[in-house]
Amino acid sequence: MLDILGTIGGNVLSLPGILGLALGMMTRKLWLGALMGGVVGVIETLIFAGWQLAHVETLELVIAIVVGVCAGSIGTAIRLKGATV
Amino acid sequence: MAEDNRGRIRRIWDWFWSPIPVLSVGFTLIAGFLAGILFWGGFHWTLELTNTEEFCTSCHSMETNLGEYRQTIHYNNHSGVRAICSDCHVPHEWNHKIKAKVMAVKDVYHELVGTIGTSEKYEAHRLSMASAVWKKMKESDSRECRNCHNFAYMDFTIQEARAASEHQRAIDNNMTCIDCHQGIAHSLPPDYLEEYQKVTEELSAQAAEPLEKHAAAGDDIRSFLQNSTD
């Protein structure tokens, strides 16, 4: 459990959380924000695995994608709520 | 003038999301950029403060392992290089580091409830604490050891004969630092070999291909040595 919480925290404060949020704020389309966040999650996991699929932990990949999708969606919601353009 | 019936929280919420016509885009961007630098700098600086030896050993329950560590070569040695707590227990990579920091919250809890508050309690938990660290190190191919040590950087000709032959054996058998160097910084509990065996068996059972995926460095050296002998 602690391991999962740590992984979630690490991703929220890393690329999926921060870059995912920033990318989500660049669009008004929810699906696009979520997609960009998810892609960042995949890329981040690959970066930390040294671009070798054999080193990718499934749980870490799933958590990174979920955090990225959530962050991207929140970013889009912020754009919709807080900007008129 | 119409009376505002909104509650305080609602008014703050509406104010937060309403456009501010007095600020230009440039001003907002520059102010946001500066605020971002200040926030991130402060956050990172605070995080680094939690990596200091003073911070790690400020808890009463850390006194025992601090005393043990001070008797080891990682504290005092001929080269004058020191590895402090965070060098071995906190990963350098951002994602792994944040994960370790989040997981370290449990240490604060155990300090507060006094789980290892006395030497008797400490000894009672020594094996389980050591086992948890061994498991983490075995899983990560001793990642934190390798921030300083690497088979590729070793000159076996200037190592003691036994060390050189053991390191060669480690490369040949895809072993990792913690396979031999348990107790390098803290005293070993009784029955530690049986416990370490249990850890390795558990990890082997979990992995479909037991730890071979971590052997990239060893593979490089082995292929180099094979080519040299050919």
C-alpha cells in the first residue's frame, strides 16, 4: 500500500502530474487533455526505465498513465473554467 | 445595491475564477514564472534539507544505527569521501526520490509511537528493518550503491586478490552489491543469512525472469572479457 502511495506521489510531482496539467491547460477538449497526460505518463515511465521495455514495471506504468490522464483532465477543466479563449 | 447572499467560500471561489482586467498577459506570465521559480526552488531546497545527516538522525530512534554507521568505512576512510544516510537510502532519480520521501512518512509515525524507541525494541525489529532494505536493494540492483560503485569502474589488479575474485564471481553470476555486502553500514541481526535467502527466493518467485533484466552492466563486462580472451 505504502509502495503504491509513494508511486502515486512521485508521479503527481513528476512529469505526468506537472507536464500533464500544463498540457491539459493548453486545450479545451477534455479527451485531448487526458490523452496528452496519458502519453506523458508512458514517456516518463520509459525514461526512468532507460527506454527499455523489459525494465518497465506494469504497476508503475499504470499509475503513471492514470495520474497523467487525471492531471491532463484537471488541466482542461482549469482552462474551461478559468479562460474565455 | 443588491445584497450579496453568497457564502465566504463561494465568494472566494468566484473571485479566484473571475478575470482580472487590470493585469496584462505579460504581467501575469512574468509573475507566474517568478512565483514558479520561487515555489520550485523552495520545494527542492526543503527536500534537500531532508536529505542531510542531521535531519535523518534528529529522531531518537535513529541513534542506534547512527552509532553503528559511524564505525564503518562509509563514515571514515582513507580517501575522505563520506556516504551519508541519504546516499544509500534515497534514490537520486526524481521519481524514485519522491516515492522514497512519501514512503518515509511511516518513519515519522513509528518515531511518534515509539516502535523502536528502546534498544530492546530496536533489536526486536532489526531483522525486519534490515530485510525491508535488502529487498528494496535487491529489487533495484543496488541502485543507490551504484551511484558511487560500479563494476565497470573497478580495477581488479589493484584490489585485494579475494575482493577481485569475488567481484569477478559477482559479474559472472549476475549478482548485485547487496548479495554480499549486507551489514556494510549497520550491525547484522542473528539469522541474517536465512532471512536474506528468504528475500531472494521471494523475489525470484515473483519475477518471471529472475533479476536477469538488471544484469545489463554485468553483460557488458562479461562480453568484453570474453572478447579479450578470444
